[in-house]
Amino acid sequence: MEPEVKKVVLPENAAIDAHAAFKSLSQTVNELIIGQHRLMERLLIALLSNGHLLVEGAPGLAKTTAIKVVADRIEGDFHRIQFTPDLLPADLTGTEIYRPQEGSFEFQQGPIFHNLILADEVNRAPAKVQSALLEAMGEHQVTVGRVTYRLPKLFLVMATQNPIEQEGTYPLPEAQLDRFLMQVSIGYPDAESEQLILELARQQARDELGATSSPGTMVTQQQVFCAQRAVLDLYLAPALQEYIVQLVLATRDPGSWDKDLSKLVSYGASPRATIGLDRCARARAWLDGRDYASPDDIQAMIHDVMRHRVLLSYEAEADGVTVDELVNRLLELVPVP
């Protein structure tokens, strides 16, 4: 006889409580991280979609502070890993330590076993270290020797890379970039936001001198998992699912929509893009308080989902065409349901 499978039944108000917690979290982090509303929204969407985020931007744009602020307000462990050329895979995953008293080896977990990970300047580490990180992201596990260790259920990696300096860096392979749910490019804040940043920095300096205590946990892990289930259950019309599929297919064969685009793409987006765009659109709608996703949600998320998954041809790079420009053109060509 097969064992009886117990179905987990959540309280009726669990989803409501989770949404209220995330709404409060979103409001708080945007008050503390000024001028980067889009980055903070994408970070929460990645958390809701159980995915990982690659952030590209110049130094000093609050990339590191962003995930620290979120981590301080979510139940779980946070760890920052500074990627350097001399980093080894074992520095990330952990290693076996010999215990002479017992005459055996004991596995010592590395920093990858925390819940929220900041992989700072990920393109400064050599390929073996990058592969170890991306394998953990994709498989949700680490294998050392003959033993496989599962990573925490709540697991999010936010990797950053600096586009300014290229010397001494190891660019992430295009095929492995597909492991990231989104790639977000951020820029400088406007003058008004810069003034608010100045005032906030002065206030935070005062709080530190006054030994102000850090805020307590606002979102529990159970609320995060409840929110992730609610996002999966959010309604996406069959016509919009077909719209997502057609947009992804258009990146693989843009010439079928406009023959002038046929020479711009070497490789289109993978099926991971289809899944990722579906999840991100649902998560954006859920954060907005709606129980359905709309074409606006798909169009708002498609650039971040596609930016690192579409490989342009040499002709496109020579002409200065970007993936964002290609996606804009496809949005004009593929009809909205």
C-alpha cells in the first residue's frame, strides 16, 4: 500500500497576510533606497519567483545596500561574498575537514548555504568559481566528493558586476547567464533623488552614532513561501500565455516578423525565458495587488528577462543595436491579445 500523501492546507488569510507583509516591505525598502525603485521591485519579484538576479551598474548605486536592506527585513541568513581572482570553488561551496580525533572527514559548509547571497563583482572570479555558483543556483544543491548537500529552501542570489572596468575580469559565459531569472541595468538617480539620498545618509549617520537598533523581521520565511504559491496560482489568461510564447519565438526567428531583423540575432531566448517571463509577470501583478496578470506586466518585465538571453550577431553589434532595441521592435510587431 502506498503511503498517504498529506496535503498542506494554508489558513484562509495566509495569502492576505503575506501580501500585506510584502507591501510593507516594499514601502520600507523604497524609503531607504532612494532613486532605485526599479531595482527594488525586481529584487522582490526575483524573491517571489524563486529566481536569481544579475545587477549591472556603476559603483555607488546602492547595489550592495539594496539586498542588505531586504535581507535585514526577511527571516533568514545573509552573506556577502566578494569575488576575487584568487577565489577557489571550495571558498564558496565549503570543503571537507579532517578530524583526527574521530579519524574521519567532516564537511564544513561554505557561504553558499545561506538564504540570501550577495555575489559582489561576480565577473572578477575565475570560471571554476563562477561555475560552482551557477551550478548551485540551477540545481539548488552542492556536490562535494560523493555527497550531495541540499541548499536552503529559501535561496536567492543577487550577483553584481561593474561594467566600467574590464581589465582583470572574467566575463560570464552567455550560456550560463541563462541561470539568472533577470539581468537589471541601473543608472544614476536624478537631482531630486540625489538630494534625498544626501539627507537620508546624514540621518543614517546620526542613527549609527546613536546606536539605533536595526529593525525587526517583517517577513517570515513561511510568508515568503505562501507568497510564492500565490504568485503561481495568480490568473494568467491563455491568450496571454500564447503571447509570451510568441514573443520568445520571435527572438529566435525575428525575420519571420520583419526580414530586416533576420541578421541581428545569432541565438534567441531559451525556454527558461518563457518560464521566467510568465513568473515575473505574475509576480509583478501580485505585488500590485491584482489577482490577474495583464499585457502591461509582460511588457514591463520582458527586457530584464531577455537582456542576457538573446545573443546578437556581429552585424548587430557593429551597428550598435542592443537587445533592448530588438525587444522594443518585437513588441511593436507581435500583436497584443
